[in-house]
Amino acid sequence: MTMLQLVIAFLLAIELAAGSRLLKSTSNPSICETIVQGYGYPCLQDTVTTEDGFVLGMQRIPHGINDNTDNNERDPGAATFVMNTPSQSLAFILADQGYDVWLGNTRGSDASLGHISLSNQDKEFWNWSLEEHGKYDLLAMLQLIYNTTGSRSHFIGYSQGTTIGLVGLTQPKVTSLLSSVVLLNPVAFLKNITPPFTIALAHSYLEKFLFSVGINEFNPAKGVVAGELKEVCKIQGIDCSNVLEVAMGMYLKQCNNAYINRTRFPYYLQFLPQSTSTKNLALYTQMIRSGGFDRYDYGSPADNMKYYNQTTPPAIDFSTYPPNLPLLLVTGGEDGLADVPDVQRLLDSLVNCNVTHVFRPECGHADFVWGTNAHIDVYVDVANFLKSIPK
Ligand SMILES: *[C@@H]1O[C@H](CO)[C@@H](O)[C@H](O)[C@H]1NC(C)=O
Ligand SMILES: *[C@@H]1O[C@H](CO)[C@@H](O)[C@H](O)[C@H]1NC(C)=O
Ligand SMILES: *[C@@H]1O[C@H](CO)[C@@H](O)[C@H](O)[C@H]1NC(C)=O
Ligand SMILES: *[C@@H]1O[C@H](CO)[C@@H](O)[C@H](O)[C@H]1NC(C)=O
Ligand SMILES: *[C@@H]1O[C@H](CO)[C@@H](O)[C@H](O)[C@H]1NC(C)=O
């Protein structure tokens, strides 16, 4: 394994749609203060408690910069991206188009480290994976939005955010609160991913080592994890001193001449890296090793029996998805994580759903968020799709 492998797992973990882990907000000052209000946009903070006790932070951009109309006339959206300038960032673009934009932060991210009875220093606090993000975190956020605005939401997910969305869609409680779903670089099947480091990470069973030494919080910048990764970078001969540089070099394909704005790296790095659970890392590495989009593997037939009444973890059941809910998938031909054959398998699994697929042959995984042209390449499609949804 290497730093890069880690970064990949970690990118999956941070670039959430329902969980914008890029956004650091419990610590002072909050994302509202550090980013959103700095550009002159309104920003509100809220919290919501999940059924299993996690206290999640949310930020809300109720309207655009030149607009004071009543919030109740607006559609709530959920968007993750406020990292680039307003004209380049999806959250601001949608706010300016009249959406009420809510930014979600999944459990374990800096904005969502609260719990009704546990401390984030407790091992049990980190006993979850993206399954709980999809089942509990997403539901709680959608309920808060519904209770506040009286409207169902459009969900917009990127990378791990899509995986969470795809888990959430199996829950009728979740889908009843959605009017549409946008999946940018959807990650469900990981059988044909190409980044050698990610693959090597999965096959290194790092999670087993971490569990064995009692590390349930996975943060690439912290303690043993950081040490392990540094060591591995050394062994693999990779310069991992700039996490973003390493990761972006791998994932940005510069479609339509987009590039990563390197002068913003110090700014991005203020918000990185954040924690996820070792269990979440484990679920991803399991998905990579098995090639399936399955539930968490407890590691032995007997333990799986206990949780699932079968010896192997069940697959995520696409047949439960509502057939009419509009889904937009935007995918890239050069994406090594949401790669073409795995996306095709996902599309085949969604045959009974109402899917629109936009394919960008020249784009890679990072282009859709970090590329300087994402607002041209991708967000126009997103905005047009949202406009097409019957109210
Ligand atoms: C972790 O969560 C599972 C349910 O998902 C539960 O059965 C198990 O006891 C929990 N383990 C710890 C250490 O809290
Ligand atoms: C939303 O309102 C319902 C019904 O009043 C309530 O049961 C639920 O706890 C509320 N949830 C949130 C997240 O506000
Ligand atoms: C790149 O980032 C710098 C610093 O944040 C900013 O001033 C500039 O407008 C950005 N350039 C582009 C093309 O987005
Ligand atoms: C467990 O699976 C068996 C065989 O598939 C089935 O007969 C039984 O009803 C299941 N038990 C529970 C508790 O779901
Ligand atoms: C499918 O989604 C489109 C939006 O992409 C929407 O206009 C249409 O009404 C949906 N179809 C059904 C049968 O719900």
C-alpha cells in the first residue's frame, strides 16, 4: 500500500455529496464563515440527530448572492462543492439559479463528530461504514430538510457520495423524500478499477492490521495510520509529501483542457484530510477485492450468519429502487474508479429505473469536481436535468 492508495480511499471518503467531508466546520471558524460567507452568500448552520445517535452538522445556502426571495419558493438541493470560486462551484451555481442548497456532512467528518452518548474518542463511535451513511445519515438530513422546507430534495452525489446515495435508494423512507438523484462518477462496482495503488491497498489488507492494533478511526494524517502510509510511500518510491498533487495527478484527465488550479492547493489543504472509520475503509477494500456491491463482510460465515442470516454478505438490492424516480448519471471515459465496465454493470442493474446517462469520454474522476472546467463540462447537465424534473 502507499500514500496514494490511501488518498484514493480517502478521496472516496471525502468527496461526498451527502457528505462533503471537504468542509471542515465544527472547528472554528465554520465552513459558513471560512468559505460561503466570504463570497457574500448567505449561510446557515444546523444539526440533526440520526436514529442511531450521531449528531450531524449541515450548512445551508438558502439563496444566491443577488437574491432575497422567500426560501419557501425554492427547491432544496444538496450539493457538495464550494471549494472553487463561486462561478465554478456547484453549490453556488445552484444557489444562484434559485435552489436552496444544503451541504451534508456524514458522521466522522469534522462537522459531524457529535453523538448523543459516545465520544469520538470511543472505539464504538467509529463502528460504521458507508452503509450507515446511506441508511441513517442521509435519511436524517433529508428529514431535516423536509421538516424545515416542506419539500423533497434533489440529491447530488460525487464519488463516495454516490455510493451512499445508492445504498440510501434501497430505503423507502429515503426515496420518499427525494425528487431526483444525480450521481457524478458513480462508485458501486469496483471490479475493474485501474489505479495500481488503490488495487494494491485493497490487497494489502491494511484494515486488518489497523483493527488488530485497535485503530478504528482512519485518518491519513493521524498517528499510526500516517506512519504506516509514510513507510509505504518510502517502500513504493512515491513522493507523498503533497497528498493532493499525488491524488489529482492520478485522477484528473484534463478533459476539455481543464486543469487543477494548483495555486489553490494550500486552500484545499485547510480542509483535508478528514477521518472516516477503518470499517468504512474495510468495506471499500472488500468491494475492490470481491468486485461486488455487497454489504459489509463480517469476515466469517458464522458472523455473517449472525447479521444477515446467510454465510456471505448480501448484495445491495437494486430491485427495491423506485422505477419513476429520475436518476442522472454523469460518467467519464477516463475515470479509473467509476470505470466504464463497472459503470456499465451499474447501468445494467438500473434497467428498471428512470435513468438519464451523460457520458464524457475524455473526463477522469477528479475532473467533475476539481477541474477548472467542471462548471462547463458537468454542472450545465446537472442544472438542465434538475430543471426537467416535474415539480
Ligand atoms: C458494531 O455494530 C454492530 C452492528 O452493526 C454491532 O453488532 C456490534 O456489536 C458493534 N460493535 C461494537 C464494538 O460496538
Ligand atoms: C421531522 O418531523 C417529524 C414529525 O414531526 C419528527 O418525527 C422528526 O423527528 C423530525 N425530524 C427531523 C430530523 O427534524
Ligand atoms: C485559481 O486560484 C486562484 C487562487 O484562489 C484564483 O485567484 C484564480 O481565479 C483561479 N483560477 C481559475 C482559472 O480558476
Ligand atoms: C433465515 O434463512 C432461512 C433459509 O433461507 C429461512 O428459512 C429463515 O426464515 C431465515 N430466518 C430469518 C430470521 O430471517
Ligand atoms: C423520468 O425522469 C424524467 C426526468 O429526467 C421525468 O421528466 C419523467 O417524468 C420521469 N418518468 C417517469 C415515468 O416518472
